[in-house]
Amino acid sequence: MLKLNNYTLLSLIAGNDRKKAYYAIDRLKQRYVIVKIINPANGNQSKLDTTLFKKNAALTSDLIHPHIISIYDYGLTSSDFPYLAMEYCENGSLTDKIQEGLTLDKTLQILQQIANALTFVHKAHIIHGQLKPNNILFRSDGSVVLTDFNNTSLNTITKQQSAAFFSCSYTPEYMSPEQARRVSFDTRSDLYSLGIICYEMLLGFPPFRGDTPLRISLKHLNSAIPQLPEKYRGLQLFLNQLLAKNPQHRFQTAKEVSFALRQLQYQFLEHGHLRAAPPENNASNPYIVANALSSPNEPQKQSAGKSYLIAGLVLTIPSILLLNNNGLKSDTPYSSNEQERSVMNQTSDIAISMPLIINVTPKDATIQFNHSAHSFHQGMLLAPGHYSLSITKSGYQSQQVNIHHNQQIPTQLNLTLSPALYSVHIKAHPPGSTIRIINIKPKYTKNLQLSPGRYLVEVSHPGYQAKRQWLEITSSAIEQTISLSPAMKQGKILQHPLAKGGYGPKMVVIPNGRFRMGDNDGMGSASEKPLHWVNFADDFAMSQYEITQADFAQFIEETGYVFHEKISKFHEKISKKEHHKPITHTSWHDAQAYAQWISKQTGYTYRLPSEAEWEYAARAGGYTRFVWGNQPRTNKANCLEGCWANPLKGLLKGSQTMSVGQYSANDFQLFDMAGNVAEWTQDCYQNSYRQHPADGRPVNKAHCSHRVIRGGSFTDSIENLRIARRAKRTPAYKDEQIGFRLVLELKR
């Protein structure tokens, strides 16, 4: 692991020869961060890259906003390469969300947060310049974070900087027409990019695509704005306003975009969908166009930034008032007292009923009217008067609200229910054990009062195995007893006697802990991502060697189990030379049968390891590419190519299995975690880790077509022995390349 000032670089996330991003830990603050380092090219470009990088870091670090990435630190490495350390957002990027699929409601919420962030940065005279899904991240609470600002402040972009931007930094699918023309651009360029993102969030792909950047650029300049499918037609006018080729015809500010999105959200809340076309403007309809306050005989003056209102995005009268309250006043002069009164008189049916909006945290709280026949729904039109409401949710303190609802402006309340508190009492054995609740700051005390939620309790005592256990508080007090088992020393060898005589395989104690699972070196496939933390609350033991033919022969002799159609009386046919070779030609079902037999023989629980247990045991506390280190090495494992100093010898000896334990063990004293035979795990194969359990449990499905194998075999090249590499086989598959090892559960 590399070190940089106060940072330990754990793994490379992405990068090229000039720029690299690392997953790292801040040793001073004890937090995980992302560290970006630029390794500029030679000559003048070096000075330009360094200058832009520093200015970018300085500008972004001054932007303090809930939806903008936090820059913790920036400076120069010991090699005078610029670096910056920034907030780690563990919930992925917008690209990931788009691939998973987004509802219309969620799309509007995300766009609203992006627009709010752009409003803030544009007000600071900063252009993002590189708005795209990969630069929109999500924190663990689901909130949006804008990152990777590409440009400097407005009106200060030099020709040299502009050339650098166009030569290497832009992403063609998200560039604006003015960027495509390589002319000066302003904040409205970001709004065009937001329109591209909006389209992609709805349909799963950007509107303008091509096989070269030039062809994509020409489509931004010349192609018509795409039409949305029928179910999204209510967003067409909004999208047209964002994707106008001429910046003068777009929204003029991000604040206008934010306001329009707010209206669309209100409409969605009230109707459950977005109208594909504006309703007719009549007295019986609560919707009117925004310029209704203008004099009938007066010509309409409308800025380009508000042309979306004329284009037909309809607003309620309360929306007009909100528009004025937000500083987006009509360009048409009118008397607030006279003309507004005139409109109110002409639409008296509208003025009587105003929307009632109550935003409650948590969102699924129940809102009910007291002493009224009304049934509450968000944005409902309500006649003026006094109303009493109850807000309730299980596990929270109920709240009574009295409101005075008038006919001039909507009533909007933002409320947060206080969680109910319940006592927690942990009884630990042995007495005197230390009790901690890991995921909260307050120290544990007897009968500690906590709100509903999940709490990770850790109990420890010298000489005993520490235990972590989740407690869930719902609507009552909790009293829990947690007993510890005597600790087993890491590396201790266990070998249980069998009921029939003899002993089972040697098992090595593996300590509990946590590790970062997946492609830590940036060399793997998409199936090895995303990187994610896995925590093991309990120790477990694993076979020190792959299950041998001698081990399996005991099972065959005792049960008569037939595991290979071409082999009968297997235990009688194996020679002494093969006793210590791993068993092969075993299906996933064969391995399960052996585990069940040895569990019955010993009285302990033996099973196939989960994929997480296998990788944790193989890594043995490290994050190297291979079991032995980061570089391919000869004489470290049994494989076909790359494992032998003499290639000819490798062709001769590496084309078959070898007796177990011929190479050095890893730091957990496990042998042959790379090569020899690939090993079955318990897990059902999935093509990514997006839904992988964080506690080390296996992934199981009712109908599983493929199971995971790990470790590589004697027929593989050395590159296929990477620890993180995964492969899959059908559960019935069997050949000479696949064997298995077992896990022994130590928890009581």
C-alpha cells in the first residue's frame, strides 16, 4: 500500500497515464476518501495541467453545499504531482442508477437536487463544464453529490485553457452545441447537459450517439430534439427548453430549472402522472398559464429564460405566487394590488381552494384530519378555514398540528417526527464483558434509551471470542443476553474425529474482521465490482488444504456414494501417490453431500465457504493482486502458463494436479488458494456485487443456474489466479479442474 502525506492509498479505482483516482484512508481523520493524482505530460502541457488542477481544487473546496462534493485537502506529492483528497460517496454514480432503472418520481427528485447544486455554483460564477452521470454521485443516505468540476470561473477561461478542455476533457455525448463549436460558453451549457442527462435517466441512453466524437458533435448541432415516449410526454416541453440549440432559447438559469421541476413534482404528487398537454384555461379549471396576470391589451414581454411558461408548462395560481416569492418575477409590469385582484375576481372558484402540502420526515408517516371527513393527499385543494391534523407512525411520537388555511397562498408545512425512545438492556456472559454499540456515538449504559432502528452490539472479554450482533428496536424495550465462547487462537489447527473412525480434514481458525471485497487493483471485470466492505462477526475455520482423494475416499467407503459415472469402488482404486492429490470431477452437489456427511460424523457444522469467506481467507489481511503479492511469480502455484521458471517443465508437470501443500501457505496458513484445482463456493452467481450481503453470507436463490468457483486451476494461466477473479459453472458440472474445500462454523 502506497502512502501520501496523511493518506494510505488502498487501491486504484480508475485512471490513465496522466490522471489516477485511488480509494484511500485518511490516517489523521480516520475516514475513507478518494485521492486523485495528476501526472502531467512534459512541456507546456504540464504547466497547464497543473495550473488547471490546482485552480479546480481551490474553486471546488470553497463550494460548501449539500449537493456538492467536499474537498478535504489538496497540494503536491513528494514528486511535485498535484493531488486532491475528497469525500468518498459509497452509493455509486448516476450511471449505476440509470442501469438499475429509475422511476419518474425518482428522476424528478434527482434532477431537482442537481439543479439546486448548479444554482449555487452558477451564482458563484462557476461553470461545471463536464456534467454527466459519472460525475453525479450518491452518498449512503441517497443524496446527490456533484463532482469533477472541469472549468474555472466565468469570463476567465483563456484560449489555452479552452483548447485543453476540448482536446482531452469533454465527453461528446453530454457536450452542448456551443462546446461542439468550440466557442465560448456559459452556465447555460450546463443546463443543456442536464437535459441530456434527463433524457438518459428516462430512457437509459443519451439521445445523441455515434461511433466518433465528431459525429456525436454534429448531432448536437443539427439533429432535432428527440420526442419522448407517450408515458413521459408530460416532460417534453421541459426537455425542449433544456435542449434548445440556441442558448437564448433555453432556461436562462438553473434556478428557473429548479422552479419548473418543483412544479412538475407538485403536479405528479397531485395527479400521479404528468399531463401530456396543458389543460384549457377556464374558470372551472385550477390551472392557468403564467402570463394570465398581464393586461389583455398589453403586448407580452417574455424573456428567453421564461419562455417555457408561454410554451405551455401550466401553473396553478399558488405557483405564480411561489414564482414571485422565489424572485422569478414576470417581465410584464403590472400592479400587484389591482391586476392580481382582477384575476382573483375572474377566477373566484380557484381562489377559494388552495393546495395543502405537508412534508413529513419520515415520509411514510400517516396524516389524518381530526373531526373532519376530509381524506388527506399531498397537494389537495382545500377551502379556507382552521384544520386540525394528526401525524403518526409506529415507533415515533405522534404530533398534532393546527393550521389556518387561507385563500391567498398555499399552506406548506415541513415537519419531523421525533422517534420514540425504548430502553436497551444487554446481559453479557462472562460477567465484566465490555459492551459497545458500534453504529452510534453514545456509550452503552444499562437501560440506555434509543430510538427505533438497527444497532450493532459488540461484546468482548479477554480470553473470549468477541461477538457482534444486530438488535432491532421497533416498538418495545429490548432485553438481550449475549454469551461469548472461549477464544480460539488464529491459525490453530482443528481436526475432529469421525464416528466411523479416523479424522476429518485439518481446519485452520480464521479470525473475524472486515475487508474490502472485489477488484482492488483495477484489473478485473465488471463482475468483480463494485468494491464493498464485508464484515465477519464470528471466527470460522477453513480446510487447510483442498479436500483430498483420501478424505473423499472415507466418505465413499462409508456411504457407497457414486460421484462419477465412470468410477466405481473409488476408495479401492486410488493409489498411495494420489492420496494427497485434491479430489476432482466433483459437482457442486457432490461437495454438498460430503459436507453433510462429515457434519453428521463429527457433530459440527461443515459447509462450502461463501464467496466472501473464500476471498477473505485468500487475502489473509492484505489487498494484493495474487496470494503471494502484486506481481506474477514463478514457483508460487500450480498452473499451466507463467507458474514455471522452465516453460517446458510447466507443460509437462503443470498439466495435472499435484499433491496439496507443495507451495507456501498464505498468512492464514492456508495452502493452494491459487491454482491446482478451482474450488466450489456456496454462492449463486450474480454478474456484479451490487446486492451482495455485507455480513459474509452467501448469495442464494430458489432457482440457481450457476454457482461460483474461485482460485483457478492447473489448466489456467497465472493471470487467472488473481484473488478477485470469479468464474461460474452449473451445479451439475464436473471435470478434472474442479475440487473444493470446506468451512467449519465456530459460533455457538
